[in-house]
Amino acid sequence: MKLHQQRTCIGCRTVTSKNELLRWVLTDGAPLKVVSLDLEGSAFGRGTWTHATQKCVRQAVQRKAFARTFRSAVDDSQVAQEFTAYEDQLAASQQSGKHDESGSEI
């Protein structure tokens, strides 16, 4: 039996499989560190997690959950914009025909 790693969404505080969440990391910025989306899940350092929904990302920003999680003053002003760009990229890839083929079309 394979056990899935669990993480907590910092927006809604729900514990779920990390495969269902997006990872956010700190990157260097001036004067504050900047929160960035880590789509590959391989960026160095401490990460935090949200569901891939506007609601959870918005809640995390409003509650200042990124600063609390990273234990640092952070610039999270671009988080919503970065998430919107992620959603746009996801929608574009789905429209371009990248989808699962069941092979049942005849």
C-alpha cells in the first residue's frame, strides 16, 4: 500500500494529498522576498501549498498566510496575478488539444 504525502492548504486549511495542491516558494526580491509558484515542485527551500483555486489563493493572501508560513516579511502582491497566469496557461494547453485520449472514438 502506497501512502500519499499529505499537505495543508494555507488558504482553506484542508489537509489533502500534495498531488492535488500547488507549491509556492520564496525567491529573492528587493526589498522583500517574493512568493512564486513552483510548478515542477523542485525549487530549493521551504515551500507552502494551496489548492489550485482562486478562493484558496485569495484567502491565503488575505490572511497573510504566506508571511506566517515562511516566517518572514514577504511581498505577496503578485500572487494573484501569477495564479491567473497559471490558469490561463492551463486553459490554453487544454484548448490546444493536450488531453487524455481514451481510444474509444471510432
